Amino acid sequence: MALGGKHLFGSIDDTRVTFVEKKISEDRKDFLKKLLEHNGFEVLIQEEKRPSEEEPQLYTIGVTDMVFNPTIWVFQRKLRTFDGRKVTQDYWNQQTEDTHPQYWNNGG
């Protein structure tokens, strides 16, 4: 689930949450859980129902902060990496460890 402008919210285990991402892999879930907890959020995770045992297990991840919007927090550079750098869109999407401030590649 790419960063989008909509603020999605609902419930996980009878607790109101802002959804961060839905139907994600275990590796993605682990990355986001660690990153969000590092930034002070209480994270809740729900296993998605699998159509069959052969299908991989997918997860939905949310935070209890109802005003959190991942898109806003990433683009306003409010989230920090584990070593204190600011999280960029590519870092959030696990495309790179590079956290330069620009959100575009200008050929450099």
C-alpha cells in the first residue's frame, strides 16, 4: 500500500486505530512496527484471513493515535530512522536506506 492522501481509520481488536497499511507481508509488518514504535506510536497488528493454507499470511497494521496520517508524517519529515535521520518516502517504502531530503531524482 503506497502512501496516499486518505486518512484511513477503523478498529483492531475493539481498539480504534489509524490504519497504516493493509494486506502487507510479515517483513513489511516487522519493519513498520519497529519504525513506528521507535517514533513513539502504539502499534496494533491484525492477521488477515487467508483464503487457503497455501496463501501467505498477510497483516494489517495500525496505530492508536487517531490523528496520525503516514503520508503527512513522511512528507513533513516528522519520522526518524533508528539512527536519527529523517524518514523519506523511499525509506518508508523500503526502496533505499538513503535519506536525502529531496523526494525526487533530478538526475544527480
